[in-house]
Amino acid sequence: MDVIRIEGGHRVSGVVTVEGAKNSALKLMAATILAPGVNTLTNVPNIADVHVMGKVLSRLGARITVVDEHTLSIDTSSVDSWVTPYELVAQMRASTAVLGPLLGRFGKATVAMPGGCNIGARKIDMHILGLQALGVEFDLDHGDINATAPHGLAGTTVTLDFASVGATENLMMASVKATGTTVIDNAAREPEIVDLANMLNEMGAQVKGAGTPVIEIEGVDTLCPVTHEVVGDRIEAGTFIATAALCGEPIDVLGFEPAHLGLVLRKYEQMGITIERLNRGVRVWRDGAIRSVDIQTLPFPGFPTDMQAQTMCLLAVGDSSCVITENVFENRFMFASELQRMGADIRIEGHHAIVHGVPGFSGAEVKSPDLRGGAALVMAGLIADGETTVSDIYHIDRGYERFVEKLQGLGAHVERVEMPDPVL
């Protein structure tokens, strides 16, 4: 069992470059199913979730070649299965992204119910309802989603109850091969949606309106393989921006588009953080106290739920009190109880967290409750008095490449330690 051990109180500053976006790379990998042949993805993060998606595609018949650490060659010409294995899908909810491409290519798919971080129910009702409108019939049997389109996929208008990223992506990938025109109303607007639409269009699809609430897709007969660069990871960037804000010294965070974190940067500026926009990056530092401000998570362009834990870590040492409202995932506050072990003053009331700022954190043994919460606990350890040990760091490995090494490059006293298995 590996843990991350942090010695707090050391200067953290310098330059860090983020990788390609996890939440984009996984869906782009799935989309290669739609274009038989050799697709090449560059700027792919070398993280656990990407490895899992690679195994999913391999089990479907794809041949994957690691060209270099951040480049994948995915040959989908030999994909001959539409059944995804439970043991892989259960590890990662994003595996359900193969549902749309498999329906687009084969007109059928069997996908296990998703797993991933324990931060909410993550129902896929909207995926199913949307695809049903395109002519897909579903049978839920023993934990599997069996989907067939006996009469083919037919374009229509689908209105989502909620701007779900996953549902929008699956509908986009299925409808590019449907007959006629599909309109997705109340579509998700995240930058990762735009990245997927760009790659589909490069393949020969006709997708218009990505990044707006209404996406229109004109179905085509065939798609061709392409080479595509994954967009920079705005959440990894946000994590290091929060680290700079917490520790105070200047950090240049490079490799992403600052506009993709528009509301986060504005909120941080309200908190007293100085943010200088650079070419594909920002320089961040803080001179005074962290000012307490209210936060509520919403789909893009709102404040991202994936930045809520890192921001709670900041506000926990703010100059007064504030309220954080979580509107996306119901279990996202599990992180708070671990931060309380380090001295934070946080009270949870439903989907609200009332945060009273404290002077600082104390080092403690804590457990990573999920991907972003784990990274935030490491952040907290950087300014804590004494030593902090974060366990269950496999969550962090799912979404951050060389997280410890990047922090070490900024001067942090942090190390990854292999612990012996406990004797029962």
C-alpha cells in the first residue's frame, strides 16, 4: 500500500506544466471506435484511468500502441466485439463512453453499470432516455446494459433534464452515424465536449454548436481515422492554481487555456489571489489573507464540482466564514471529514458546507476519499504543522500524472512511500 507523506511549512514555487485532460482523453479514446483504422492521440495523460480505457478497447478488439509516454496509436479496424467486461467498467464510470460509439458502429452494445469515484449515484438515466429517442432499445439484466438499435439510429431532438456531460457525449457519438439530424437541447458545454466535437469533425462528422446549450449533428455514413491533440487538463491546472493560492509563493501553471477556468479564476481573485494570464497558462500568488467567499458548483461555465475540494481547502483557512453549495454530486463532501482531522472547522448541512476559517492545519493521518479530495488533502499537508500522511492514493493516481514528482519540482517536501501490508 502506497501513501503520500508530506512535511509541511516549506516554500512551494516555480513552474509546472499540466498534462492532457483526463476527462477528454477517455472519451476521445472511445470515439476511435467510430473510425476504423489507425487513430493517433497526442498529449494523452499517463494515468490509471487511461490505462483502464486502453484495456477496455483492447478487449473489444482494438490494437493499442504506446508511441511515447503521451502518444497513443489506436487501431480500431479489428474491433469485432460490442461487449465490455464488468471487471474493467466497474473500475471507472467513463467506460460507459463506449456505449454511443458501439451503437454507432454496430447498432448494439453491452456495457456493465459504471463504477469510479464514490461521490454520487451517477445514474445514467439520461444516457438511456436520450439514446431511446434515437431508436435504441434497452434491457437491463444482471448489472449489464444491453442496447440494440433494431431499426437503426434515427436523428431526432433530445432535451436533457440536466446538462450531463456523459449523456451529451454518448448522444454525440451515437448520432454522428444516425440518419438525419439530431439536436441535443440543454447540452453540456464543457471544454471537453468541444474537444470531442472537434475530433469527430476532423473524422468527417458534422457537429455544430458544441460549447453552447444546443448541439446539432447531421449524420454521416462513414468516419475516417485522424491524429488529434488532447486539450490541456483544466482541473489539474486548477489544482496547482489552488496550491499556489494556498502556499502563497508564485507558481506558473502552464499547458492549458485559462478561459476554461473562467469562473474559478474570478472567484480566486475575489479571494485575494493574484492571477496573471500568460500564453496557455497563468502565474498565481498571494500576498494577503485568503478572503472567504461563497461558492456553488454548477455545470460549465459554472464553478466545476471537480474544483470544490481544492477550493474548500483554501476557504478552510480563510479570514471569516462562507458557504459552499454542492449542486452536482451528493457525496462530494466526504473530503470535509478528513480535512476536519487536520483542524478545519466545517459543518455539513445537506448539500451545503458551512466553512469557518481557522489559522492553519495540523498534520495528521488521512485517507483520500476520492480523486480530487485526495489531491486537496496533499495540498493541505503542504501548509500543515508537522507531517501529514495520505493513504488510499490510488484515487489520485486515477487522474494525476506524476503528482508527487511535480510537487517536488516546486520545492515541496513530499514523497511517495510504500507501506508494508498490515498483519491481521
